[in-house]
Amino acid sequence: MKTILSIFLISLLLFGCISKEDSTKKNTEMFGGFAGDNNSINSSIPEPKNELPRNNTNIQPSPPNFASQYLPFEKSKYEEAKSSGKIIFLEFYANWCPICKAQAPEINAAFSDLTNPEIVGFRVNYNDDETDDYEKALAKEFGITYQHTHLVLDKNGNVAIKSLESWSKDKIKEELQKLT
């Protein structure tokens, strides 16, 4: 009885291995390339075209001609806003931070309501895989030690507010409008 059971199990095992090999071979022939390699399959699928870079999925772009803007951080736009004497809201954001992600809708809502062209906001990548050297230097310049830090610069580029607290839409608007 043990012999029959052993032969049955070995046959089942061999049959299973042969079937797996055949299906792998069929997939390779059908899709080209190495079976399990999705590059050959996905190469025919066009990449989606986004207006914002990949890392800015939580930023809702301001409507055209809207007065106040909340933007992905770009050195040139930040320098322009600073030299123009604008009030600048900086949100130091990490893509892995749950507090940062929870704060994003409040910030977007606040900037959707703001109508002052002298107020601009930037989401600055901080301490994640998307942070560039200038963003690191900016965080160091302002002594940022935690993601989800809000920093508000007055018209002269001086730090008016630095906070780790979560802010509501109304709190963001209130703090920014105080400086106008």
C-alpha cells in the first residue's frame, strides 16, 4: 500500500512540474521575452500624461487665473515669489507620512478659497525618495527637523510662522491673511 501511495505521489509531483513548465513555455512564446517579465507586455501600453510630476498626486492644481496658488516646489518659482515680496506658505511633505497625506486636502481647500495674488504656497519634499538637494538645503536653512512642518514667510522673506500642528482650511487661510 505504501508503495502504491508513493508511486502516486511521485507521479502527481512530476505531472505538476511538467504542466508548470509547459504553461511557462507557452506564456514565453505568446508574449515574447522571459515569462514573468512584464516589460515586454507593458511596453505597448502608453504612459499616462500628467501635467504635474509623479510625486505631486496630492496637490490639486489651482484653476487658471486663480489668485492664490499652491504648487509643487520648484526653485525658480520659489525664488521668483520671494523676490516679488509674496507671502509664502511652505509645507514640508514626505510621501510616506500619514499626517502629511491627511493635511493635503485642508491645504488644497484653503488655497482654492484664497484670492490674494500676493500669497503662494509650495509643497516641499522632505526626507523621502523625491527630495532633491535644493529642498534639503531649504529644510536645513529653516531648521526643519520633521515632515509635516508648516512654514510661512512674510513679504520680506522672514519666518513669520513655523508649526508642526495640523491646520484646518480655516486656520491656514486665517494665518496667511493676517500677513497681508
